[in-house]
Amino acid sequence: MLFGNKEAVDAETFWRGREEEIGSPVLEKTLGRIVQDSNTAPLWGLVYTTAHAVYFQTFKSENWVSMLFAGGKNSRTQDKIIEISRDQIKTFAVRELKGGLFGLFRRPPQVELTWVSAETDAEETLLFEMDGKPQALVDSFNSAAN
């Protein structure tokens, strides 16, 4: 069971379960957050790729930090998986950010994901900041097309 599971699941079991549900091996994975929505708390989740899609998966979280950002209301966190298939994607690239003093205090690079929505035919964009190596995640997906 993917959501609603209160028991701890080790990472290997979790990813093996995701691969079985998706039907494809996970190429790369990292923790990331959506950064374009400046009026709300950051939305953290897992960003991962297969040869066929890019995924962003969030988990419901009720803690004091999410309650603080939500102003005492229910948190905006939820169990959700966003799947964007390769044929919908227009851009999946790392954008280096300028700034910082001699390379210090530099913001992490952002990953831009732009696609055409299958439901609305409109172009949509997400900007992520990621832990780890965002270029490896992007390269895993882009090289799987070849």
C-alpha cells in the first residue's frame, strides 16, 4: 500500500514497490521542493525518473512546521503523485542561478520542467530545487530517450 501506511518502510522496499507499480525501473531519484509558489510553504516530495516519465510524489504530513505555514489550518501536504510522460515534456533542464558572494550563499540550481497538459492542452511549468545532484537526475531521463 503506497499511501496511508503508518509503518516504516525501508527505502529499498519502497522503490521496488514503485517500480512494480510503474512497470519500469527508476533511473534516478532525489528529494526536491517546488519553488515557484512564493505565497505558501514549500511543497517537498520525491522527484524521480524512468525512461518514460518524470514523477513528483508528495506525502501527507501533519507537523508543527506545516501547521505554522498554513496559519493553523490544515496543511496543504497530501498523498499525491504527479506523472508527466516523455511525449508531453518540452523542457527538463537544470538552470544555474547567479549570485552569491564568491560562490558562497549561492542558491541551489533549479530544475525546470515544462510540459503540455493532456487534459487542457496548455503549457505548464514546475520549478524545483533538489538535494543531491540535479544534473544526474535530468541526464538520466534525457539519455534514456536515445
